[in-house]
Amino acid sequence: MDLVKFAAETINEKRELPEFKAGDTVTVYYKIIEGNKERIQQYQGVVLQRKGSGASQTFTVRKISNGVGVERIFPLFSPKIDKIVVDKRGIVRRARIFYLRGISGKKARIEEKKA
């Protein structure tokens, strides 16, 4: 076994994360440290992509804040992520939905998967 993979598996504790993919709307509860205080900040948006594998896996979340699109890349197994909640399941045909960057308004809506 590769030493890097072995070290990554032993360092990262196995956490229960929900299944989500591109097009889903998620809320990421992220720990913010300001001085000696710690708080949890929520970041809600649409998942644009999941990238990588194993311990180095990341996902990109896009939200609209004051009319401006804001994207943030989160490491999936970061100790700063408190929890991830899937709010809506989206119906998309692609694994990376970067076309959302170029559209706005009603066109940018993603159809919701009914349970």
C-alpha cells in the first residue's frame, strides 16, 4: 500500500457525511475562529462540482450574495466542517455545472427531484 494513502486513512477519522452531488442545494456548517472565540457559520448554496478522491476530495458551493455570485471550495474531510445538510436534490445531467456562472434569474433555477 502507498504510504501517502495509508497516512491519509489513519489521520482522517471516518465521518458520516450525506450523499450529495452537483446540483444539490446544501448547507455547510463551518467553524470560524476569531481571536479566542469560535463560532459556526452557515454557507448555503448549490454544489457545482465534487473533485478529487480519498482524503483530498473537495466540493465547490455557489451562492448569490447581494446580487453577486460567490463560490467557495471546501475540503470534504476538513476538521473545520461541523456538518453538511442536504436541503434539496437537484436534477442535472452533468457532473460539473459551471454553466450556472453565465446565467442569472429564473434561468439559473435547478429543478428539484421529488422523493
